[in-house]
Amino acid sequence: MSGILLFVSALAIFIVVAINVDKKPRRIMQEGNLLESKMVYRDGEKLYVEKVGFKDWHAGIHSYYLISDRLAEGQTIVEQRWSYDDFCNVTIRLEDYTYILIRQVNVVALVRSFRSIPIDEFDRIAIPLIM
């Protein structure tokens, strides 16, 4: 009997650990239609990638600024970089993590780290994931 109990306990622990290991965060961008949501490991960093789509460019740009404001709200910004070359994009380093938010016409893409990474290093790792 104790052997069966031990087996069932071990199986239950294994299932709980398997469910919680690499569980991706809840959806971060609540606006738009979710197109992609995944965990990625690159250059020794664990990153979360999320893309949402909108019906047109106007809804995309409006939501982009709402999302950008919400992500940094109440956080201490350590470093930031805005770029308006081809798309609207911003990379922000907070005390706990770094993220890049890019708007590509009617799609908004986000890459978020799980630790604070300097912007130059983060952009090198993250931009290829969403461009």
C-alpha cells in the first residue's frame, strides 16, 4: 500500500512541476487579436514574445501608445530608446526587466526579458525575433 501511495505522490509532484515549468506569462497585451505567444531562449536569455493584430493601422497605432504607457506605468525607467525609422518602436529597461514594443502597420509585437538587460544588448537579441 505504501508503495502505491509513494508512486501516486511522486506522479502528482511530477505533474505539478511539468505544468509550471516554462509556463508562459499570461497575455500581456490585452488589446487586439492574439497572433503569437511563446517563450524563447536566445543567447542564454529567456524571453517572452507576443504579437497582436488590429483591423487597421489606426487601431494599431492607437493601441500601441496605450500598451506602451501601461507597460511602464508605476515602474522606474532605467533606460529607454525610441525610434521612428520604419516603424514605431521603443525599448525600455526597467529595474526588473527590459522590453521592446514595435508597431508594424496593424501588428504590435512585444519581446520581454525576465531580468533587466542593457538596451544595446537586449535589442541585439530581441529585434531578430520580431522583425
